[in-house]
Amino acid sequence: MDTLISGTVVTFTGNPFDIPATEAVQAHRGAAILVQDGKIAGIGARDALMRRHPDAKRVDHGEALIVPGFVDAHAHYPQTGIIASWGKRLIDWLNTYTFPEESRFSDPAYATRIAETYLDLLLANGTTTVTSFCTIHPASVDALFTAAEARGMRIVAGKTCMDRDTAPTYLRDTAQSAYDDSKALIDRWHGKGRATYAITPRFSPTSTPAQLDALGKLWAEHPTCLMQTHLSEQTDEIEWTKGLYPSARDYLDTYEQFGLVREGALFGHAIHLEPREIAHLQAMDCSLIHCPTSNTFIGSGLFDMGARTRESLRVGLATDTGGGSSFSMLRTMAAAYEVGQLTHTALHPAHLLWLATFGSANALHLQDRIGSIAVGMEADLTVIDLASTPAIAQRSARATDIWEAVFPTIMMGDDRAIAATYVMGERVAPAGAA
């Protein structure tokens, strides 16, 4: 049956970093979306669409905001259980919390339980697509792809690879096993339904040159995969990396020399970049993934959104669970706004919604399928209540335009603001779901 989903529908006409934000991102009151077979078949005035499709199932969300489903472009689902753990610096945090927790994913039953919990938390927060690192264990990858398939979600994920003695013995693979395991997982999952495989070296300090070389060769053999890793998250990490790769020109070169820097590469954090790195990332059309709650929580630094968007780099937005302190893309948008203020880039609410949807989809090279409400796109939708708490309601009531009504929810909202989540046109997570 066709479905008409109505409310205040947000559409995109362009990039808000290139043209005025309120021209690029528009909110249409009294609008509706026609969904057929999981895709968007029409957008228009609610009453007109109702007359043209009298037999369609109708779901009216009143004045609630309907946006594309949120796209979280960088996360670590195995860190679900250790989110909001106290730590000093990145390496301390990894050794104290992350690595011991990731060792538990050798148990397929545990991996399945966390994968299902994690994806349900995302849906309750309005996130319909995620890009996640798994662990070195192939079962951890199978668990996440299986859980996403059961929920109909679009998913990008891959087996984390680490073979250097900087990683604990119990979490090391080898250059050959990383290649073999990843290849088998690509054959099993890449392109199946809504799944995309990402070749996943954790970061240069935990991989030997032999492993990065093997993964570069694997990517060359499977060029439609993505590649995800970390880059220039903390200044002490950069110095550590340079010490491990003394012949490299800079951090990016530790990937570049092994064929891991090209279109389809996703670099998490990318805060402390050198001029050569920026120029080469531009030239190779790589994607940078901004993780604002993580960058402040772990004390990594401030990503310069203004500079990177002026350079026309693809930039996605991400929670970086569990280095990030929330599963919510609303909280992530709020943190991105605050970081922007500290880097002299005032992000409009329209910028923030675009980054959490189309911006992230574009970073993942999935912008032709998700990230916007347009005819032919997959019908992943998030419905936002702009008066979800008394504090937000009293502020929103004073708004003189739609953006003034939206901004309090971005800054103060959480899962209570998610009135509904739709995956391929099917409602899957009402507010308060867990």
C-alpha cells in the first residue's frame, strides 16, 4: 500500500556552505511525502497529494519536522558498553576501556547482543544509517551486518585490522589474516541488500607497513568498497605515528604510500592537518568525518569546519560512539555548533541538519540513495517533535520563523524529540523506544 507521511518536510536545493543556508535547506509546512515500495515517489502539499492518492495509508505528524534519516558517518559499535567512560588521553582510554571491551567480541553471542542493542539505540535517536568499525573478530562484523539486515537499515562496516605490537596481543591479527578475513567478509556482505563493506585499518600506529600494504592491495581488488580509518586526532598521536613511520612525509603519507588515499577513503577526526595533507585530501576527493562530542570528550582538539568546507572537502558528521558521549545526532549537531563557535564558524541550524543527513551521505558516497528527501531516494525519514520537553517547548513557542523553532531542539534535544523513525518507509522506532 502507498503511504502518505505528512508534516513540515525539509528538502535541499543545494549546499548551504555554497549558497545561503535558508535557500539551500527549506522547510515546507503542510507538506507530505508519498512512499511506494520503500522509496519516495512524490513530495508536495498534503491536501493535493491526499486528493491524488485517496487510497494511500495516511500518517499525519502535524507540525513536526520531517528530515532525512540521520546518517552517522563514524562510530565503533563495540564501544556501546563503555560509552561515557572517564579517561585522560586517547591512548590511555583505548588501553583502559576500549581494548578490553573489544576482546569480548570473540564471543558471537555477545557481539550479536551488542549489535542489536546498538542499532535499536540508533533508531530510537533517529539514525537510520551508520558507518561503524567492528573488532578484529569476523563474527563481530557478521553480527552487525545481520542485525542491520533484520532492521532494513543501510549499513557501512568492516573488520578492524591491527597487527603491530602497539596493540595488545589478544587483539592482533596478521597482515595475511587481515587480508583473508576482510576478503571473505567482502564476498559475504558487500552490496548485499543495503550493506557496504569498508576496509578498516584501525589507524597507522596499530598496523605494520605489511598490513597496510595488504589492505591497499585488497582495496584495489575491490574498488567499490569504502576504506575507513583515523587521521590526526591528537597531537601526541601524530608524533607517535611519525616515530613509527620515520620515512613518511606526514601522517597522511603513512596511508598514502600503501594506496589507501583516494576517493572512498573516510578519515575520522582529521583535526590537526598539515598543508600538504589538506591539498592531497582535496586532490584525491577524500572524506573527512567530524566527531565533535568525541573531540571534546577526549580532548583532541577543534575541527575547523569553516576551513574544510571552503576547501570543498567532503565532510560528514558522526557520534564516534563510544569516544563520543552520545548516540544522538541531535547532541552531535549541538557539539558541532559549539566547536564552530570556537573556530569562528557560526553554523546555522540549516547547516547542522544538512551535515547530519546529506553531508554525511555525501561523505559516504551514498548521496544518490540516502540523505535527502527527493523523488527516487530511499524513504529513510526522521520525525522531530519541536516541543519535546517543557524547556524546549517554551523556547520554541517564541520562535518567529522555522529555524528559530528548530534550533532549541538541536541544542537541547535528545531521543525524546524523535517522534518517529522510518526505514524504507516503514515506521520502526517510536519515541522512547530502546
